[in-house]
Amino acid sequence: MICSGNTNIGMRRRVNQDAFKFHRYTERTSLYVVCDGMGGAKSGEVASKLAAETFVEVINQFIEPIKRKNKPVGTSDIKRALAKAVDIANERVYTTAKKNEECKGMGTTLVAALVIDKNVFIINVGDSRLYKIKNNTIKQITKDHSWVQEMVDMGRITPEEAKNSTNKNIITRAVGTNPMVEGTIYQLKVEDGDFLLLCTDGLTGMVEDDVICNIVSNDRHSSRLDQVELDLRVRKLIDTANKNGGHDNITVVLVRI
């Protein structure tokens, strides 16, 4: 696996409230996290950084004993660890907001992927997303916790109407805004050559899925895809979002299996 990540303030924001982290445990086991903070002044920045760092810390505590003893781990154990990591991240952000007046009301989205061999375990809260890109096709794996997604699920608006809705940035779940929050967990299989894309809505709100797919796939250079080329594709995604308006902070983590 190789990975590239970057974040950008965008064209209209004064502060970058996004955060991302990744951690490689072994050649076949890695963790990736992306968060999009919200709140006044710099409190969104505090929330996203705290949530990402806490999430990685909790998963480290889960993975390290397994790595030392070289023991297999069950699917149910992995899912419980992801849920626990969200719980603890939520508690820390919520408690920090309660204790500090300048952080009052802060929160953050979160999407994370734990890759173990060819199995990917994903959890999300809010509208930051994970996509799987394979053979020039793109598939959104996570489902947004948002008002427009709920309207689509109930059949009240179409997916196309959701894209253009003035309410598309209203999320229904966030880490740290309430004493408890529940993430949604997904599991999928990947193969050599597949891409995983984790990103904030600063990318997906500005760039259509098919354009994202074309930039990531870019078969002209697939035979020599290395770290430099992967970095260039991440940069191209961010540059495209900014060229289209850059209304929000943009964070991209791209993984090549």
C-alpha cells in the first residue's frame, strides 16, 4: 500500500478546520482518518485535530498487542474497536467544548478506514466520505449523515436535487456535539490496484464523482505509479476543487492498494 494525504484552506475560508492522520502498523495493516471540524473561531480546528488524534490513539491500543503477538483478529473485535474509538473521540471533544467557552458547540465529522490485508473496515460520522475507485469506476461506500440524505432516503427529493440543495451542508450527526454519537460501520474487500479515497465535502461539493474518478485513475501513468505520482493526483484533486470555487476547506487522503 502507498498513501498520500493533503489539506488546503480553499478559496473562501480564513481557517482550515480539517484534519487528517494515517498510521502504518505493518506492510499489510494501515489506518486512515479524515475529519472536518465546525464551530466558531478556531474551535472547529480544535475539534477535528482532537478527534483524529484520539481515534488513532485508541486504534493503536487495539492493534499493538495483536501485532506483538502476531495473532489473528476477528471481524467483530475490529468493529467494536472502531465504535470505541468514535465513542472516546466524541467524549473528548464534547468534554473539551464544555470546559472551554471558546470551544462551545464545536464538533467534527469523521471518516476512518482500517485496512487489514485485503479487508477494509470503515466508520463514518457526518458527511466526510470514503470512495472505492476501481477500473475507472467510482463507488461511494459511506452514506452521509445529513438532512438531504435523509430526504433522499424518504423519497422526498432526488439525489440530483440533493446536490443542488441549499441545505446540503446540514449534517445530522457529528463527533462532539452531543454526549453520545453512533457511527456507521462498513466492510469491503479490495484487490491490488484499487484506490480508497477519504475526503471532506470541500472536495465532493466542488468536484463531480466522474471527474474525481478520472483524476485518480489516470491510466496513462498506472504502470509507474509511485509516491510522487500519487502525490500529484492528490494535488490535482485539491487544485480542481479550488478552480471550481473552493468554497470550503479541502482534505484528501488517497490510498493505493
